[in-house]
Amino acid sequence: MINISDISNQLPYLKFKKLYKEALTAQQPNIEAVCISSFDNKNRESNSRFVNLKYIINDEWIFFSNYLGPKSKEFNYCPNISAVFFWHQTNTQIRIKAKIQKSPKEFSDNHFKHRDKGKNILAISSEQSKEIDSYNDFIDVYEQASKKILNTQKRPAHWGGYSFRPYYFEFWQGHNLRINKREAFIFEKDVWKNIFLQP
Amino acid sequence: MINISDISNQLPYLKFKKLYKEALTAQQPNIEAVCISSFDNKNRESNSRFVNLKYIINDEWIFFSNYLGPKSKEFNYCPNISAVFFWHQTNTQIRIKAKIQKSPKEFSDNHFKHRDKGKNILAISSEQSKEIDSYNDFIDVYEQASKKILNTQKRPAHWGGYSFRPYYFEFWQGHNLRINKREAFIFEKDVWKNIFLQP
């Protein structure tokens, strides 16, 4: 689930909210899973991964992450990321282009404070994406951390929120003959321009 | 479904095949849906969309597309794309980095010949991603095309396969406390190097 209680009332947001509720009613599993793509300029390659979107607050879309992994370097190089949802239960795809930045520290602190203890031990102890010899090696690190860490509510500096603000939406509705319905919203000169695209 | 009858026997391919069969057994819907990401150099932004993967033949992964839309320009600028599957039924994510190019013409011709007539009329008549005034406008174009097109088995030059060959795989297995299992394969000096990553 995504917390959308404080979502914006701008047109594409109203559309998102409607489609989100339809997918929720249709019991879409992992409705919060969104594929975030970025560009690795060093190796000149695209890179993407699913994350769990936690909040939409006004026009900001927020997930949490380790700040030292590869995606942070990629966001630094080029903050224009893409974000894609696909909800098979309703055959809906939502494609977003957005500008990303770190969330305010206080916001991340507060979210961390109310998170599950086990997840916080993981966030504190993992050097995300670093090479290890085996999965079991990390289980040892984690178990040692579980014993040592006294305050699991104190957010480490290397972990926190990312907020992205969309400047492009495409709402895609699948059709059995591929005559897909594609409606886009582009943010130009402070207004959302609404267009349709050939399938 | 993906046609994987002629898949390579290299290590990450065997692993993919195993996970694919598990997800298939667990009745994963839209198992062939893969998020393809590319980089739009003109606007300096990432862009991504889901496509249906049709074949894995030896070490080539193939989907079909219009050749004149935005993604083709992006593939031209930077052929190092990423491809991500997420199968919620087994909590499996597969992240791939790969080099992409157009499939041989004969291959695309042959695939087109055996495709559904209605889908082919769409492939012939649509100028994918071009702006239109309304969805119904395109329905008119499509209906006119249905009457006019005599040979629906002849592939138009603007439509065909894309084949990508992976040089990086990450197999990600979700864990309820986020102690996710991450195993990667990197193609270096003609061999697949196998490593593990911190969660």
C-alpha cells in the first residue's frame, strides 16, 4: 500500500488516485512496487530496480533507500529519473518522469523511528550492494548487529528518503489487440498539458 | 509466456530458467512483462516502459516494437539498456544490463507472418507515440486500415524485433525483514563471474 492521504488535487494526480483505487479494489499484489530507472554515466548504461513507494505527499513521491549504493551516484549524475508501475489486475501501466532529491532529514528521521526494529537493524548494518562472499556471511553480520545496536530508532546518516516530483505522466490502458489507450500529462509553464498518444 | 525452448546453458541462464519455471508453476500473471529502460540524451532523462518478452534464443532476448518511436532513438544513443522482471508470486526480481540491437530482418519477417491479423493491422497503421486528439480518432484510423490493408502478413519496415544480450544479471530474492538474497553474474573476459551482494 502507498500512503496517499495527502495527495495533490492536480489533474494527473486525480487520475492516478482513481486508477490506484481500482487496482486496490481488484486486489493487485505489491501495488506499491515501482521500477525506478537512472543512468550510470561512468559506465554509460541504464540501471533500474524495483522499490516500494511509501508516500505521495502533495506532489512528492517518496521511497527509502541506502544513500551510498549505486543508485545514489546515478541520481547525483542525472536527477531526471523514470518510475513505472504495472498493475496486471487492471492492465494498467503508469509511466512517470520526475526529478529526484533526498527527502528532508527530519522526515527521514521520523519515518525511521516508526519502522520495524528488524528492518532498522538491516538498514543500520548493511553496506548495500557491496560484494560479499556468501549470503550466510551477511547473516552473521546481521546477527551480531542485532545484539550490538542499542538504539534501533536512530536513523543512520547513510539511510533515508528520496522524494521525486513528476513532470510527465503517461497512463496506459492495455487492449487485447494492442489498441492501447495512452493518455499523457506534461507539465509546461506551470500547467499540466493533456494529450493522447497513438498506441 | 516467454519461448525459452532454445535458451543458453550458461550459468545465469540456467538460474533464470529455474526461477522462470518456479514463477510459472506459481501462476505468475504477465510473466513475460519486462521493464526496459533507456536514456534520452536530448532531454537528459531516463525513460522506461514495459514490453512483452517473446523469445530467449541462445543468449539473445527478443521483443518486438515500432522502430520509429522514442525508445528507438534512445537505443541508438546508448545501446546499454536495463531490463527488469518482478514476479510477486515468488518474490523474485531479476535485474539485467544488456546491449541492444535490431533483430535480423528475416527473423522479424517470420514472426510477423505468424502473428494475429488484428495486431498486424495495428502494427502497420499506428505511428506509435505520436500525439493525437483523442483515442477515438485512432479507432477511425484503425478501422479504415482494417478495410484497406490487403496483406496483413507483410511486415512494414517500421516494425520489428529488438534483441538484447545481457552482460550483467542480478537475481534478487525478497525477505520479510529486507535481508534480501542478492546474487549477481558479471560477464568478464568471456566468463560469467559469480558474486553476492549485501542486501
